[in-house]
Amino acid sequence: MITHDFLDAYESVKGEYEKLTWGMRLDKATWEAVDGLVLDLHLIRHGYATDGYEKHIEKELQRLCADASVVERVKAMRF
């Protein structure tokens, strides 16, 4: 589950998992999901995705994020 705390850690190292301190190691699968979502949202913003794919990503955001505020925060992320 993607939460604000998770995104705080993600943003603190600008998405570079290897830069996390050992005491801060987070679930790698969730980390990779955030990486994928950030990339997918970038492609959508720049017109490289179909409407169907955009709807798919919206459903994934709803499924993976703790609440609507987390969804909005992921959508606002840029690296």
C-alpha cells in the first residue's frame, strides 16, 4: 500500500532505492510500483498513452494508494 509516509521516503532519495539507509529499507515491490506509476503518469502527461491505458493507470492508483490524497500526491510527483 502506498502511503504518505512511503512517499516521504521515496521523495527523500528522489526515487533511488539504493540511497535509503539500512534502517529505512521499504518494500521493494511497492517501490517499483511507484517507479512505474511515476513513469506512466509522465507518459500520459506528454500524450504517449491511449485513453484506455490512462483509465487503467487510474484504476491502479486507486488500488495501490491508501486514499485520494495519496493518489493526488503521486500524480503531482516529477523527477
